[in-house]
Amino acid sequence: MVSRIEHPAGGYKKLFETCEELNEPISAVVVGVIPAWLSGSLLRLGPGMFEVGAEPFYHLFDGQALMHKFDLKNGHVTYHRKFIKTDAYVRAMTEKRVVITEFGTAAYPDPCKNIFSRFFTYFKGIEVTDNCLVNVYPVGEDFYACTETNYITKVDPDTLETVKRVDLCDYLSINGVTAHPHIESDGTVYNIGNCFGKNMSLAYNIVKIPSTQKDKSDPIAKSEVLVQLPSSERFKPSYVHSFGMTENYFVFVETPVKINLLKFLTAWSIWGTNYMDCFQSNETIGTWFHLATKDPAVYIEHKFRTSAFNLFHHINSYEDDGFIVVDLCTWKGHEFVYNYLYLANLRENWEEVKAAAMRAPQPEVRRYVLPMDVHREAQGKNLISLQYTTATAVMRSDGTIWLEPEVLFSGPRQAFEFPQINYSKFSGKNYSYAYGLGLNHFIPDRICKLNVKTKETWVWQEQDSYPSEPIFVQTPNSVEEDDGVLLSIVVNPGADQRPGFLLILNARDLTEVARAEVEVIIPVTFHGMYKP
């Protein structure tokens, strides 16, 4: 899965350029034959505006949210995109400046105000962004775009119009939730976010939004906290981007990348601090694994620990013969990977991009195995008896269980990230295949498939082409796990060709099935979904 392509032309810089929304869908030129059964919409989220007036956004996760849609029907394809009219977007467009602080860009008071107005503006409190540029997911019969704060935004998946903003704090005890909820077949949504726990210490709440209600009422209004997990440091919760879920358990990995809450609360309003300024890493604390049962929802007191790593995306978790298997896309070490995702770094020439990636934490796909039957008298012994993995778990004298992983894939500065599986059939179950976006020194340049049992790999790659996270769509009534297609948005800014296209790959071997080309550049997207 290692990239064999260099990028001296710097075409990847087009991923980070501002674009305009479209007034109406445009038709795509189809090359190849789209399967007749593939009829639906690919919805994607990402930044589409990288500056406001003369003020730039500085970090990859700062640009204003742009929603994309490729519609597929009867072999024809159209493309549409619109900015989500969040409070952050509307106010920025009105005032022609950054008004609400984003992940790596601080907002400052209006320079046109007098000194007294600006002084009081600093002390009016924390104004949390609603810039929902990360993902989109269904809740009941509705669809919501999200980031990682307490705000989610209801959108119309047909027109891409913004409907309304929802503050989850009105319904749940959370400070924010991840952009990667788990969704069961009946539509029940589970998520995790940090919160204030006992004695004003920080903790993590796993929350549940029920499925579509018979009385057609809003499921969000019936949201509830299921279980609370403790934080290893009282005032420093870990950054959480995703979590795991099996048929009977929740899996939460607490990394050493921490949010310094005291700095967040005291510095934010006074010195123009942004979110990135409030992160700090603690190598000595390592990484903790937490478990809770689903029904009834109860925290399990086992203390699982391992060495420090960054984590953004879980691949899958499942139960097997008294063990919980957890597959992760990790980055080795305690330094925060997001430190390397400032736009100035990503827009550098190729040799500078590579040099920066050499200094960053290195990616690795890992499998951890957590034993459920734990006894103190088993100190010093490997508690894992599954024959198909080399992962270990050893009880220490202090009662902690030290985990060592099996490495499923490792390539220096070659990441397997933004993982996807056949989610509807194999989420939380024993599985074989994962699909991912290959990052070459942080630049996306290939689509990958990994057999997690045999470690066999497949790759799709073209010169000067920059794909997005591959979304798996299963062939109707299929039996095999990898019987389906992958959908990915690709940017190829070379001369004499259409610069953007929807790529359709055979999920079995990553051969191309078809592509639908459009005459516009499509900026980077993070996550999304296929809506049948």
C-alpha cells in the first residue's frame, strides 16, 4: 500500500483553494458503465472557503463548511455543492472577516469598534463554532452536518439547503460530540463527548439518540446519556475523534493528546486563543482503553493501558470468544498530528511537505485485543489465547493490563487513514476487509484495501490524482463481504482534462468501473455517506 508516486508539480495545492458554490446541479460526463443498481447520492463535507475578505484561515479544519453531492440515477450523474449557512459562515460573509474562532484560527474583535467595545467583546465569554465541515449522518428521517462541538446543523440532502442549527446541550450533558457516531440498523445513533462529571472533574458521556419515532416527533428530543466513563486527568480530557462499538460493548481509547481546560477557559476570551492552542501532549500517561457494556450500560473497571499514540479513526471492533478485538489507525507517539496540518504546511512545495512529514508521528494500522476474563493471579502472563493474532495483554502488579498490538500495516510516512468497511453488515462483527485513503506524507494520493486477516493489500493510484475517503456501497442481495463498489471524489488538476470526478471502483480488486467527470475543481473533503 506504499505510494510509488512523487508530486513535484504540487497539484495537491488545489485541494486547499476557495471555490464557489453552484446555483444548480451540473451534469457529469460518464466514462465507463455505472451499475444499474447504483442509484442514490454521495454526500460529502469539507472546507470550501479558506479566507474571508483579507483574513485567511490557518488550519485544515478551519475553512467554512461546503456540502457536496453526486447524484447517480439510471447511469447518469450530476454534481452540486452549497455552503452550509451556519452562524459562523453568515456572520463571516456579512462582516467580511473571521468572526468566530475556528480550530486553528482565532477571531478578534471588530477593528471598527472603539477601544471600550473591543474590551468588553473579549470578556463576553466563549463563542463556540458551528462550522460543520467534518461529516453528515442521519437522525431519524433527517440529516445533520456536524463538526466536533455541541452544534449540529440540519440540512436538506436533496437541495443542500440549510434548515436549522441544533444545540445538543439543550438535550444532553455534553460539551461536544464526535463527528463519527455509530448507527445501528434500526437508526439508533450512539456518540461520545466530554462532560463535567463528579466533583466538577471531566469525564466522557456515551449518548443515545433513538430511531425514528412512531409519532413523528424529533428523536433528538428523546436523547439520553447511557453511561459515563472517567477521565485519567481531572481537568484535561483527551481529544476524541471516534470510538468503537461491538454488539455488546462500547470501546473508548483515551489518548495522551489532552485539552487543557484551565487554559481553554482563562485564555480564550482574553488573548484570542484558538482550539489548537489549548492542546498539550503527555507522553508519560500513555494510552488508556475504556470499556462499557451496552445493555445495561455499565462502565467496566478493568484498567487497560499501552504506550502513547494519536488516534483519530477506529476501523472496527468485535467480540470473539471472551475477547474484544479493536482495529485502529494510529500515529506513533504523543505529539499531536494536527500540528502538521496547518494550511501553510500543506501548501508547501513537495520536498518541503515531505520534510515536515519526516518530523511528524508515523502512522501504523494496529490490532489490540482486550481480555474480558481477568484475574489478578494471572500476573505476568499473556491473557490472549486467540490463535490468529500476535497481540498480547499482560497483567501487571498494579492491576493494570498492558496491551501490545499486532501491526496490520506500517509504512514510513505512508498512512492508511479515513477507514471504511462494509458497515451495514460487519460493523461490530468479525470481518476481513477495510478500505482507506492512502496518505503520502499527508497528501492523499491513492485508495487502499486491506485484508485484516491475511494483511494482503490492493491499491488504486493515478499520477497527479488526489482522491477522498472511499465509501463502500454493497451490491443488493450480495453475500460476500466485499461485493460492492467504492465511491471517491478525485481531483486531477492537470492540463487537457476535466479537473474533478467521481470515481467508482470494484471493491473486490480496486479496478475502475466508471468515473463521472465535471468541469470544476473540488476542494478537499473529509467524510460523508451514501444515501440510497
